[in-house]
Amino acid sequence: MGVSKTQLFSVSHNELANAAKVLSHPARIAILEYISKQDNCICTDLVDVIGLAQPTISQHLNEIKKIGLLKGTFEGKNLCYCIDRERWAALQNAFNTFFSNINQNCC
């Protein structure tokens, strides 16, 4: 695979692409969906809910954290997560802006 030359693109292009890459995995969508439906931060094991091994869940949570969608305490085995609503709204706005600015009058 070649170099992606991300430096040629704006910060917003790179940010949106990174978020899309993280959101492109169905396990991450399932994790985010589950966490977003909870009334409080969750401190339970996601293995039973999602059905993947703990190391796999942890890897997916780390990818989601990289784009700032999760907040909470991440120390040792006591992990509690919730959706960072401000970041969620910012990404939602970025995707909405991107999709609403596409010219739909072509061919």
C-alpha cells in the first residue's frame, strides 16, 4: 500500500477521514450504539453484549477513544465509558456538512 499523503489535505479532511475509518467497523458501531443507549457511564464488561473477546473489545475501544468519542475513566481493569456528547455533536455536524454540500445535480 502506498503512502496516503495526508499532508496534502486540510485538517478537517483528515479528521473526517479518520473518524470515518474508525466508524467503518461494525463492532465499533455496535459498541457505540450500546454505550449511547445507556443512562449512565457503563462500567460493565462489553464481551457479553458484543460477543467478541476482551482483547478485541479493548482494541476497538482504543480506536474509538482516539477520535474522542468516549470519555470516562480508563485505569487498569476499572473502565467506565460514556459518549462524549460534545465530540459526538461535532462529528455529526462535520458529516452533515460534508454530505449536504455534495452537488446532487450531476449526471
